[in-house]
Amino acid sequence: MATFKLLLLPGDGIGPEVMAEVEKVAAFIQQAGIASFEMERGLVGGSAYDAHGQSISEAHMQLAHAADAVLFGAVGGPKWDAVPYDVRPEAGLLRLRKDLGLFANLRPALCYPALADASSLKREIIDGLDIMIVRELTGGVYFGEPKQIIDLGNGQKRGIDTQVYDTYEIERIGRVAFELARKRNNKVTSSDKRNVMKSGVLWHEVISALHKREYADVTLEHQLADSLGMQLVRWPKQFDVIVTDNLFGDMLSDIASMLTGSLGMLPSASLGDTDKKTDKRKALYEPVHGSAPDIAGQGIANPIAMIASFAMALRYSFNLGQAADMVEKAIADTLAAGLRTADIKGDAPSTVSTQQMGDAIVAELKKAI
Ligand code: NAD
């Protein structure tokens, strides 16, 4: 049985509450003899600031570097609104992304049949939806220089951001998308704005060349980012894997995620380059939601996004696709049996707590063995 090093960073607010449910799922995977986990725990965000005066300590960064995968809960909350900018809770997450070189953000948009009526779109448009948005996470206009506001001296100011991409950055995110498509429905839609942006012209050129050279077996389509936004709400099932830059990915992944309902349902993965010597890649898995201070401590948070993030770790870091399928099926079956946390209540007659939802998912897993 393979052993994997897992670092748990629960963070703040509902982070520790939803992480506790992942621990139950991981314990089950271990008891079932599927894999074993060497688990370390660390602090990040406000909880790290309270303990160490930093948003993540050097010691816990070292643990992150040594881990096969990092599971991250959520950070932030009003308690830390006034802390100095460079030690604010979010700085811990940004440091993890930067130091681990996590350039590829994967956000699946999956519609569980039991929740299809909770979407703002019609059931037939989203029932059975399963798409993956691959967003470039460490380049583009959020990081390009110059980035400044200049005083023009005539009562006017000028705000400047720079959209910049090099060939290698586009190639490596393209590779992630093509490799994923090969394990899914073998189709990639690449999105840019080459009609008005030079970086878009290069994006299109590099993705097309990579496709021709290494991934001709995968179907490749290109769509302008504005048109893709429109198509995502018109007929999202036409997509399999969508690859795009940091800015467009930020917006398109939020649109895609809301096709399927509550924030409490949405997992994500952030991946780095594969180390050629060890064949391993740095990876961090986290729910899309934040620390939800409005419901923290009440035991009512939905743990599904966190548990589904762990399923992504099983699939992408530990190569345990079957175990990931089992966890995802256990989530779907729990929902199909009618269990609902408050955020996805809809017309359900009653709701369950965070712990009850976690226990029910583990109970479904037990049935599968
Ligand atoms: P949020 O995602 O924390 O909450 C938005 C709304 O969704 C709230 O009403 C919340 O109760 C609900 N919600 C979120 N997750 C839920 C879950 N699992 N189950 C049930 N309901 C859930 O976003 P926000 O309110 O804008 O931000 C709160 C704090 O979280 C802020 O400090 C923000 O900076 C931080 N934040 C952190 C991350 C992160 O750690 N990656 C991401 C977003 C926001």
C-alpha cells in the first residue's frame, strides 16, 4: 500500500470544521487498505498570525514543500481585518502558490443530478454537466510590470496593468489541459482575445503549435473569451476542458462554477511543474469558498467542496482515480438520498449538520467496499 505525505492547513472560520470531515474520509481510505497517509498539520492565515505573527511560518512552509499534497481549508475573517498588509491571512495562500510554483488552477464544474434544480439555468442545460476550467495562475495581467498608478500632473491619473505571457508559460498550461483532456473526453477549448490583444495572438499560436506537435489526438477548438462566456451559459455541455489565461480564467471559472449551485460544493486544485527526477508535482487542493465567518462555529457549513478537493488530490497527486471516483460517487449518492446542508436546502424538509453530512458520505463509501 503506497504512503503519501499530506499536509493539512485548515486555516480559519469554517476551514477547521470542513477539514475535520476530510479527515474521516482519509481515515476510511486508509482503513480500506487503498492508501496510507502520513499527515502533518499546520497553521495558515489568521490562526498562523495569532500563533506566530505571520500568515504562514517558515516551518510550515517547509512542511508544504515536503508534502505530496497540501489540503487547504480557508483563511480570513473580520478578526484580522486590521493586521498589517503583508501578514494578512490571504498572504499565506499567495505565498504557498508562489513558493510551490502552482501555475495551473483546475476548477471542475460538475452538476450533481440531485441538485440540478438549484441552478439558475434550466435542468436540461446543466444536468450531467462535467467541465474542467484550467486557468493560468501565476502570470498575465495580475503580475505583469509595469503595474502602477501615475499622477499625470494635470488633475488626471493613469492606471496601468501589463498583460504579459512568455512561450514557456503558455506551453506548460497548455500541456496540463491536453493531458487532462486525454483522461476525460479528449477535447480542449482554448480561449484568448487575439482579435484585440497581442498576448492573445501569441497564446493562440503557442497552443496551436503545441497541439500539432504533441497532442494531435486531442480535439482542439479556439473561442474568444467574450464569446466563450456567452456559450458557457447558453450550452455549457459543449465543453470538456477549457484552458485560458489568469484574467479570463478568473472570470470564466466563476461563471462556470455558479452554473452548478452553491459555493459549498466547489473544489479546486492548483498544480506546479512535474519534477523530472521524482515524477511528482507540487499541488494544493482547496474549496473555492472562503472562511464564511457568518456561519463559522455553528456546525452548519457544507463540507462537500472540501471533501471533493480531497478527491481531486486522490486523482491528480496520488494517481488513485478509482478511489476518487468512489468519493465522488459517495457525494452524489448522499445528495441523491436527500441529505442537504443549509446552503443547498432548496425545498428539502430538513437540513443536516457539517458532521452529519461527512458521516453520511463515509457511510456511502462503506457501502461501496
Ligand atoms: P465566503 O466564501 O467565505 O462566503 C460567502 C457566502 O457563502 C457566505 O454567506 C457563506 O456563509 C457561504 N458559504 C461559503 N462556504 C460555505 C460552505 N462550505 N457551506 C455553506 N455556506 C458557505 O466569502 P466571503 O464572505 O466573501 O469571505 C469571507 C472571508 O473569507 C473573507 O475574509 C475573505 O477574504 C475570505 N476568503 C478566503 C478565501 C480562501 O481562503 N481561499 C476565498 C474567498 C474568501
